[in-house]
Amino acid sequence: MRLPHAVRRSLVCLLTTAVAIAPGGPSRAAAPERVPVLSLATGADGARQTVDGYLFPATGDEPHPAILFLHGCGGLLTAKGVPESRQTDWAQRFNAAGYTILMLDSFTPRGVKSMCAPQDYQAAVLTARPLDALGALAYLKSLPSVDANRIGLMGWSEGGGVVLNTLRNPHAAGFRAAVAFYPAGCTPGRIGRAYQTPVPLLVLLGESDVWTRAAPCVTALQRVRGGAPIRIQTFPGAYHDFDWPRMHVHEVPKDRTSAGVVPIEGTDPAARADVLERVPAFFANAMSSRAR
């Protein structure tokens, strides 16, 4: 007997909660260390800029794989000055699996709080963000506790778009794999047929997302010719921020787009349960010795 849709979603929600509190869920990580990261971006004086990194080191003496996290348009930090819960939840899960995590804060050192609303957008900061990521890659490679040959890249929303733009740079071949959640700017007009990624890329999209729409992104990426494999996964009924833990679905009128679209965001239990398995498996496969 097939259960009604509402009942099935309720069961998925219960199962997701159970996974989160079970032994296989995220362990509570120690407070991260804030570290200076030298970006490849330069200021008006020609000097390289410095941004903030929040380092969640894996335990153990042997070199560990690492993943660089890129925040969305709302920035990395909460009003209390700590990394927001979506990335902290992911960091705890990857720490438990033996990964070192570096979260990059491209906004606070530049005096930016948010770039979600059109009036807050700063083109120069967005242009600098891929260069921040490449600086962070060099930083991670310099750490004795990190395996320099096993570093991944992962971003959300604007940060997902930064992932796509970072991969345009030849130096991005220093990453082993990349994941972009609902990436901003993923349209045929911005992702041309000549676009290539030097490393395997996984793109995750909510089919009900009105902020970074899935259909144009799928069209754009399916037209790409050459480069490393690009995998696309869409989730029916999922809105923006579908992987955020325990966020009720709601509208965000203050971030209304220039076209008048009011963003909708919130957790989708089924999509979240999927990516909590899919993303670690993707990185584990890409980081394995046979993938070299």
C-alpha cells in the first residue's frame, strides 16, 4: 500500500531526526580556530588581501583530507559572531569522518554583512571570492596535518556560484572535487558551452527553488562540453537552503530580487537525508587513491 504524500514526508522527517541523534550522526566539534588566510585578491594598494578562516581540524596525527567551505550571500557568521548552523553541522559530520574543514569568511574582513538584497550587492567582493578560495587552497596545502593531494571545495548559494567560478581558474586543479548547492548565477548566459571544470563536480538543486532556479542551471550544465564529469541532482518540492538543519520553510521579503521574486527557503527532510549520504560518498570516491 502506498502511503499518502504527507505521511511519507512525516516519516522521512522522523527518520532524518533519528539519524542526526544516532551514533552515526554529527559529533560535537571543538570551537574552531580563526586563522588568517592570504587571498590572491589584491586591494587598491596592490597588496594581497587577508580574509578569515575558521579551521575545524580532524583528530589524529596522519595527514587528513580537507574540504573548503564557501558561505552564501548572507555571510558565514551569525549575529553572535559564530559560524552559522548549516556549515557547522556539515563540519561536524565531516570531522567525524576524518576530514579537516576550513570555512572561509570573505565578508567580515571587508566590512560586508550580507549581499542577498540587490541594494547590498558588491561586485568587487564577488569578483574577489574565487581568489579567496584559491588562497585558502594554498593555506590548506601548507598545513602538515592536511593531505595536500586530497582537498575538496563546497559552497552554498552565492558560495555555490563562487565554486563554479573558482573552477574556471587553472589553479583550481589543485582541488580534487567540488560540490555546489543551489549555485547562484548558474544560467546558460553565465555558463557557456566552453565552460570546463578540472575536477569532478556535483551540483545539487531544489526544483521548487525560486531564488536560484533549477531548470536554467540544469540546461546550462548539460550544454557544457569537455572537462571533468559534472553530476546534477535535483529534488522535487525542495526550496532554497533545503539542507539547512531544522529551518521551517518561509519567505524572505527583505531579499526580494530586482525582478520582484520573494525568496523561499527552508529544510526539505527528504532532500537533506539524501545529500547527507550523497555528498560524503561523492567526496570519499573522489579522494580515494584509485581516483588519482
